[in-house]
Amino acid sequence: MKIMFICTGNICRSAMAHWLMKKKIEEKNIPNVEIYSSGIFAMPGDVSTKEAIEVMEEYGVDLKQHRATLTRNSNIQEMEIVLCMTNSHKQNLIQMYPELKNKIFTLKEYVGITKDGAEIKDPWGYDIVTYRFCAAEIDACLEKLTEKMQ
């Protein structure tokens, strides 16, 4: 199974989801899963924010290796599931890739977390507390996602 996480710049939310999910599938020995991420407006090669790197260290994830990928330059066509951080990301992707419409969801929608809406808000430009809240939201979604895979 190939899964891609999508956000705006691929340096905060989708990057955190990508590498945290990779860690979870390794820890839970879930076979045959490949994880990718990209950003609709990513600057290819950008590094994650220092806050994202710091918060992911608290989860035991090294985000220093991450480099942003622009969705248009990605392997999105190969994905079985595309998980977006917001509804606007989802709508943008459906316009860009109408043939993938049935594979594109918001992360929260896909795992069935509808409390507080289907969006994971962008922490970019905010403080470490905001990043921690964002990471905790992503983590809760990824726990549900791994449950669906077992």
C-alpha cells in the first residue's frame, strides 16, 4: 500500500505525518506500506521548520533528513490513499488529479475523527506549543490509521 500525506509546503504537517507514520508502521511491523509526502505549493528541497524538527524529536522522529517535495513533481499517481491536512488541499488535488478523486481524503475524514472539523490547522509561523498541539492531532489520526491497517 502506498500512502501520501499532503499539506501546503511539505515542511510541517505532512512532513510530521510522513515520518511519524513511517516510525509507527516499523514499530507495529505493518508490512508492505510505503509512506510519502508532498506539498501543493512546496519549494522542492526545503527543510522542515525548527519547531517541527524539535517537536518530532519529542516523538523519537528525526525530521532533519526531510526535504520538501512539490506534489506536481511527486509520485502521487501511484498512491492508493492520499491524505490531506485540510479540505482546501483535498479540493485542490481533486481539481489537479480528477482521476484520483476516490483516493483523496482529509486525514481526519479518513480515520473518522470529525470532532473539531476535518482540518489540521497549519502551525507554520506559530510557537512550539502550537506545533505540539498539531503533532498531537496528527499522532491521534495516525494511531487510528495504523489500527485500520492491522
